[in-house]
Amino acid sequence: MSRISAKARLVCIAVTAVMLIAPMSAQTGAWTPPVVLSTGGQGWEAAAAIDGNGNSVALWDERTTQDQLWARSKPSAGNWGSVTQVSPALQTTSVFPTVRISTAGLATAVWSDQSGVWTADRPPASNWYPPQLLIPGVSSPMFVMNARGDAAIGWTVGGGPRASSGSVMAVVRPAGGAWTSQQTVASGAHLSAGHAGISENGAVIVTWESYNAVCKRYGCVLSSYVLHAARQNAATGAAWVDSGALLGPDRAAHAARVALDSAGEAMLAALSSSGAYTSTTQGSSGGAWSPFNTIVNPQTSTIVTDLASDDAGQVMLVYESIAYPTSQALAVSGTISNNSWSSPVVLSGSDTSVSQVYFALAPSGAALTIWLSNSGTPAIHAITRPNAMGTWGSLTTVSGPGSSIAPEATAVNSSGNAIAIYSGYDDAGVHTEYATNYQPQ
């Protein structure tokens, strides 16, 4: 049994940039030996978060007689606690839970099943509250939360190739408050939500695409993709302001990602029609987006992992470059203030067969990237960075022995404390989740 992460999007792009080898110095620290998280069933689709004090939480779909959502927590200086049931009797086998945590330790989980989108909260050093069905009849939610606990969820209703109409919708929640009623972000005949970002002051941006569809009995031809970004500045009640067309119409979707700094300044990265990754920025109060600037133009197929910003507006785009039979994990660093970018840096060192790249960035600029290396014996490799101005440390193997393993989740806090979760089959065919923590020195 295998899973393809909904996060990974494969796009082919043309490029000429020179790939540089990442510095292998600076931050030092230690990873704990892997700990078994899931027991007694089949653990799948893990999510991870870590608060400002280094306390970790892990969440996953546990398949026993029926799918359930389970969690475990670990204090910064302690061991993983016992399993807690977050949700019983899930009505699907594709839950894809997400968990976020505030600096103070408020954890929020979001997942979906056939009933719709569910959520549950866990206050610091407490138990999980009962889950609530937040958005009936909806799937594939985009969930974002900032370090204060402000949060937003976006999704698409209708809008498919054969639909006559559709909408991009959202709900938002201020830290310590309640979720709003459903809000319309955009509407049209054919459209789809793409990505979401949130700033420390609660500003939310949702990217979305409109497109044309010509459908016949056995299929549809899609074209004329136009990229938009809609913004809401207030945590509750404010209108969503659309950017208008940012890119397009083009033959394919633009695989856009968006990230915001603490003041609400934004960076949007997207795939242009020429095959390059490009970026545009927006001021802290919204308004017009800047002209697009080239980020990188790789001469390979790529899978984008994520775009993220720290509080100061130092951004990073992490992606996997595939030039069969080799592949690498790379990062490009930039700044929102002047929309400028560094040359790409190879994170994966001497690994020549890389896949399933996961990336996390903290408000301070501390960062962590993990991936599956098939260069020889399969292993989960990790590399950390202490802050936005620091260099990446040495590549480290964080997994135990085993040939059937896959990374699933990662998180890092502003002090550089981190968590990585990976899965693996044992000799009996049981799919088990493992966790390992990083302590900087």
C-alpha cells in the first residue's frame, strides 16, 4: 500500500541556473533515536507540530477495525506520552490530517472525511477537545495558522470542468476566538483554490485559478488558466479583495504558493508560461502586486515542496529537481522587501536519488528539510539551519534501518528545536509511524 502526498505537484520546467553545493557547517545538534508512535494497527498520513518551548505533537490516521485519528505529545525534556484518540470512526481512508500549534502551545487539528471538514483543539498541557464538523460536505481543506493562533481554512465548492458554477470559500478564526461563518473568496464557472498563507497580524491570502473547459462524453480539455490571489486583512468580518489576473491565460495551472511576514507583506511564487519560477510581492496593507521577478529557471522537472517566510520577510522556496536518473533537493532564498533571490543551493549533498522532500521554517528563520534518499540503502536524511542568516548544517541520517520507509511530516520552532516523522513497514507488513526530535546545541 502506498500514498502520494497531496502536497506534491509535479511540473516540468526549463532552466539554466547553476546549482551550488550547500555549506556543510554551522549549526550542530543531536537527533534522538527514532521512537515508535503508532502501535496495534496501521499508522498513516502523519502530521507534526512543535511549540515555542519545544513541546511536540504528532497526529496520524490509525487503521484498526475502522480508521481513527490518534495523537501523542512529547514535552521538550521528556518522553512521548500515551496515545490519545482525537476522532473515532472516520468515514474514509483518505484523511490527510494537519496539525498546527501556537508558540504558547495551543494545537489545532484539521482533517476531512466523507462528512466534511473536521477540527479539534488541544490547549497547552491539556487534553484534546471533542472534534466538531466545521464544514459539511467539503474535502481537501487548506489550513494555515500563525504563531499567535489566528487560523484560516480555504476550500473549493464546485468549479469543476463539468460544473456550471463554483466558489472558493473560507472560514477564519482569531486567536482564542471562534470560527466565522463561511465566506465567499471568489466565484465563477470553473475555478479552483490553490494555496493559502497567513501573517502574524492575521492577514490571510488564498491563491486561486480560473480556467476554461471544453467537455465531451469521454473527457474534458482544460485551458486558459488565470492566476488570482484574494486577501483579507482583518481576522474576522473584512471583505476579501481580489488581485485580478496575475498570470495567464496559460495552458496549465501556475502551481502558486504564497507566504507572509509578520507585518503582512506577502510573496507569491508561481510557474510562468515560459517554465520559470517567478515571484511577485504585495505590501503590508494589500493593494497592487509588484512586477514578477525570476526566482529560478531549472532545466529539469521539479516538485515544489513549499514556500515560507520568517517574521522578517526572509523567504525560502524548497523543491526537488529531477533529471533522470538523478534527483536533488534544492532551496532558493529571497526577501519580500525587494523581491530578490539567491542562487539555488543543493541541500541533499552527495545524495543522487532524492524524493518526498518535506520542509519547515520557523518565525525566526530556523529551518529543517528532510527527504528520502535512495542513494544506496534507503534512509531519511535531514539538514537544519539555525536562522535566516545562518548556513545549513551537516546532512544527518535520522531513520532507523529498513528498506520500506518514507518521510511524512516535519516542524521546527524559533529556537531550532525540530521534529521529523517517517513511516515504514515491518516484517509483518504493519505500517508504523516513527518520530525523532532535534535538539540544537
